Amino acid sequence: MFARITHYKMKSESRDAATDLMNSLRDQIKSMPGVQHFLNVLNADGSGYVVAVVESEAVSQANDKTVTTLWSNFADYLEAPPKPEGYDVKANWSN
């Protein structure tokens, strides 16, 4: 498994609109090949992370164009472009 972890910073006045937009894109996000988990966390100051767990690094890279297109929908809400990083998943536990 592989995790793409993306740091982002929303404009303070855009939290609600960006959340609505994210929810409207839910099916597109979930239907990307290899996506196993999607988590989006956001603090009151507008800083947040998206954690997407996928089958492999190769699958994550194959999704790059789609991910970039999805993030482009948020351009008006972001203070700066998002900063993705990738990691091998060593544990993926849940209750």
C-alpha cells in the first residue's frame, strides 16, 4: 500500500464552500483506481491534510492527472497550491 499525503491551506472564509465542493466530488474521488481510503482533515485556521491510501505507488502516480484536476476545482479556495508527498504504508489499522 501507498499513501499520498497532501498538505493544503484554505482561505479562512472558504471552509464551508470548499467542504461542499469536496462532498460534491465524492464519487469522483472514490472511483479513482486503487483508492482504498480517503481522509480529509482541516483545522480552524484552514490548514489541512488529505490522506489517500492506494494499492501502490505506481497506482498513485497513474492517478496524478486526475488528482491535479480535482485539486484545480479548489483553486479559488486555496491560499497556495497543495503539497503532496508519498509514503509506503507500514500499518493501516482500524477498529
